[in-house]
Amino acid sequence: MLGAIQTVTVTAVDLDEIEEVYGGHLKYTRVERTTVSEALAASWGAPGNAGREMLVMQPPSGADSYLRFVQGDDVPEFQTLRSYGWASTEIVCENVYQLAEELADGPFEVYQPPAVLGFDFTDAIHAFQVIGPAKELLYFTHIDEPVPGLDLPMATARIDRTFVTICGGPSLDALEKFYKDVFGLDHGPRMDGNIRVINKAYGRPAGTKTTICTVDLPNQNLVELDQFPDEAIIRPQHEGCLPPGMAIVTFYHDNLDDLDVTYLTPPAARQEKPYNGRRAGTIIGAAGELIELVEM
């Protein structure tokens, strides 16, 4: 069974800057800073990242939830949200309005100010979005009360943990089919939401709706699947390297041998944090996204 989100990996040019920004402004702490081994890089299909620096950081809540930054060269043509694959990391926090004030005029660009999310069925979800130094898009979200039909967490700290990862593709049908066929997961009902960041990224009129759905995971985790606009492209990247921006999402899984999938390299035990000796393997999803699985 596909389990909770463990790690989100972002490709970044300057890990010193990343550690300073995430540590100073979001209070993430370093878990490990090392280099990417040839075997680990190969498991991601990214031999070009072998020998580059890698930084693993943990949120101030202490949750089993990590952000990992892997050093890579800049891809000037990469634009946030304008290409297929992993699009955003959503982190639950105590108060988006207060956090937005704290981050104002800092190194994170506030891409959209805090607001109630534009869904017809609830006004209990508040969020704002920022773009970080590696062009990564972060959602910060707080939930006022339980939302019917969605199992969403309440924050236990100023900044708690990743609970949603968002993947955009050219075909919502293909994304839904992938998670059903590979992991046996049914998606929830499709929803048309006013996704402000997508409208801004594509220059669409305010209020334009985007069709999305969610896939439920254990421990109040979700994968959100988005039908991206027709203008979206295949993500530009350096050959043999991780894609820029949000590159990999790592999930727990109970048994890697149970899946009828093609791993980029055979699953193997990894000693780096946060694998801690567990077996891991990586597959490619329906929108070209890298999905890493860590055996529980």
C-alpha cells in the first residue's frame, strides 16, 4: 500500500542559501548534509547529480517529514508551474495570515496572499503561496475545522509538515488511471477550483476554474492531481540530471516487491538519511514525475 509522504526533493543551485533561508525564516533544521552517491543518483535516473551536495532538513514540528535539496545547475527556461510534473508542496501551519506577515519582504516571494481557498463546498481552508530561492512553490495552509469528505490535519506547530503534494499533467484521466493501476488508489470526486496560482502563472482571468481531484493516503496525506492548461510544457532540464524545482516526492510503501512497475534501478537499501537503511526505488509517473518509494 502507498503510504504517507516522507520527503520532497528540490533541485537547487546554492545549498548554503537554501540552508540559511529555510533555517532562518522557516526554522527547518539540518538532518544531514552530504554528497549524492553514484548509486543514489542512478536510482533517480540522474547520474549527472552524482557527487553533488545534498541537504536534508526537518520542520520545526519534528515530524517525520523532510525537505531534501540536491545541488544542480540552473535551468533558466524553467518557470514555476509552467511545466508538467510535481508542481507544489503543501505544508500545514498554524496561521497563514500571521506567517505571511512574518515572511513579507524576505527571501520568499509571496506569490499569492493568504485567502480562503475557492471551493464551493467549504470555506475552512486558508492558504497562501510563496516561491523559494530554487523556484520551488510552497503552499502554506491552515484548516479551521474538519472538512466533509477530506481527512485534513490540524497543525501542531507554527510550521508542521508536508501533507499534500501537487502534480500537474496534460491529462487528468491519465493521472487518475496511473494511481489506480499502479497503487490501487481511487481518486475522490473531481472539483473545479479557483486555483489562483495557476491563473497567475498562465495569465488567465481571475476566477478561471481548474479541474482537480485528490488521492487519499494514510496519516492525513493527499496527492492532488491537476489538469494543467494547454500552454504547459514538458519540463526543461539538463540531460541526465534531476528536473529543476520540485523534482521528486518520496512516499512510504509496505512492500516494494508487490508492485508491477519498472524501477529506474532495482530497489536497494540506502544508508543516507532519511532512508536509514530502508530499501528504496524510483519510478516515473504519468506526467513524467519522479516517485520514490521507501519500504516501511
